[in-house]
Amino acid sequence: MMSDIFIGYSRDDSAIAERLSQRLREEGWQVFIDRQTLVGRKWHKEIERELHTARAVVVLWSATSRDSDFVLEEAEYAKRKDILFPAFIERVECPYGFGRIQTADLVEWNRQMEHAGLVQLLASLRVHLNDANVPLPDSKEPAKPAQPIQSLVQSLQTPSQTFRDKLKSGGKGPLLSVIPAGRFLMGSPDSETNRFDHEGPHHEVIIAQPFALGVYAVTFAEYDRFCEMTDRRTPGGNDWGRENHPVINVSWRNAQAYCDWLSEQTGQLYRLPSEAEWEYACRAGTQTPFHTGETINLDQANFGNKHKKTLPVGSFAPNAFGLYDMHGNVWEWMQDCWHYNYDHAPDDGSAWQDENGGDCGRRVVRGGSWDIKPQLLRSDLRFRLFTDLTHDYLGFRIARDF
């Protein structure tokens, strides 16, 4: 057997190791845990063989495993090969030598799909296994050369690795988060409360390559610099604050111009996200109406006209991908033309810009804003606005290709 993932654990933790191996297999990966050793094989040779051929090693830290010589040897081997993905299953200290490695938190996980630690672990494994460029054992084809982002992506232990590109005019661009490759169910199921017909049909989308997305919506400080350098008029802020407040009163065309300027300044391809990318990043592994769960409250997002204005970006906790304000504060422009529903929509995460049956004079917006009801903040809620519209509830977030 040639496994994608080897699970290192103490026998006292067999129950959770079995649950996790089952969940990993649901992702389509081959998983090895040592109770699979075949009759007639020497168990230590079998374990050594599987460990040496695995593409990733998940080690479960508990009070017993951290004191197990066998588990520590497996973890040390994986650490040397840079394929270690550790996870806490009990509140313990990391063994000596492993404290600097980002570790997923699976304490109290019991099959919940939306558990934050599980979401982080799966996302990290997807990035690593989807982009490791390891040829199949029987393949005669050599491994593909690494992409420029390869070393960054393969080093991730959580999906919230952040970076900024340098601007040729000096300084750096907006803070970005690496969003791992993966798949998800886009749109709302028929059973979801408050759903609209244009949120369906519910369908699978595959994000084949990692991409980057703004950790925050573009701020006034970032947009005002663009205006200064391109001799553009700065948008009004309603005296709500500029600097770290999300820029408002920007049209879809304004947002496109900003992306073009960032691309020219950095030599990288900046753009608006597709609505599939945005929903995938917003959900961050969840399938509930909000990335916060079945409901959302005023301690988790800016909505319902409570503050009667925008708030500084990052005023609330991020989702599992490290993204802030995906629900509320400002609506965010997407690249996509408006289509009434998802019939014949792309299933690869790309923007839907086909004018046949679509309206490219209006573009999709996502996320909701500071002045609307919570049911309009749902991860799958979509709306459309004219491309030249500006308003104090309307901003944008940037995406970048690798």
C-alpha cells in the first residue's frame, strides 16, 4: 500500500485516530494507521515502509503520544522531510523540538464538519497534497518544476499564511492570505431558510489551484494612495473615518482600475475575485449559512444598522482562513457578470463573464453591509449592482493569482 497520509498516534488514542482516518478518506486520500498491518508482515517493517512512502504525516499529540518513543520517532522523521502536520487532541505541551511548528487544534472534535481545527488541518493538507507535484510510483514522468509560490504553499501548516507584495513606487501592497485549493458545494440547498432561487442550483465547484485574497477589504489608506499616484479624485468617506476603514463609494470600474494599478506596481496579476472563489473563501470549510455557524450576531459582524456606519476593518474575529469581515461592513464587488441562477455556471471557480444569458452591465456583489438584516449576510447570498454605481455600503476586496 502506498499512502498519501500516515497517522502517528498512541494506541490509547485509537478512537480519534480512526475517526480522523475516516474523515481523511472522505477527501479521497489513501490513509495508513498501523492497525492495518497485514497478517504475516513484520509490524515495524510495515510501519517503516508506509512512513517512508507517505506524502504527509499527521501526528496526534496527547499525554500518552508525546511520551511515546514510537510517535516521537515518526514525528521527527516527518519533520526532517517537511511533511509533518501535527494536531492536538488533548491540552498538552508540544514535545521538545516541535513547539515552533503550527499545530491544529482537534481537542473536543467529534466528527463536526465545521470544527475550526479540522477545517485548518484539511485545508493545509489540501494545499500540500494538491501541490506537492509528486509523480505516481509507476509514472515515468518526472516531477514538474516548482511554481514560484511552491515553497510558500508547501510550508503552510495553516491556511492563513499572509504576505504583501512590494510596490515599485515604494512600500507594500495590501495584506493577502493564501487560500488553499479544494472543493465545496456552492450556493444554498433547497432546505436553507431565507434562500432565494438565484442561489441555486446547489453544485460542486473545484478550486484546483491556490490563490490569494485580501485579508481585509481594501481600505481608504490603500485606495487613497492609488488616487494620489494616478491623479484621481478620492472618494468621500461620509466623515466616518478613513485610514483603516474600508473604502466606500467606489464603482466596479473604480475597483478594476485599482487592480490594474496594483498589477502594474507589483508585476503580479491582481483582480477582483470570482464569486465562486469568494464563497469558497468565506465558507472556509463550512456548509452552514454563515462561517460562524447557523446564525450570526452583532458581536461577530457589523450589520443591522447598529453602528450606522462602517467600522475599521478587522473589528471582529476572522474565519478559519484568516479573513476578516466576510459578513457585513460593506458589500464587495465580484468579477462576475450577473446571471439569474447557476444553470451552466463554471465549476472550476473562474468568473462567469459570458454575456450569453448574463448581464455584464451589472456585476455580482457579496457579503452584505453595515445596514442590512442578518439573513442577507449569508455565505451564499448574492446580489447585483450596476457597474457605475457608487454608495456608502459598497467596497471591494482584491484577489491575486500565483
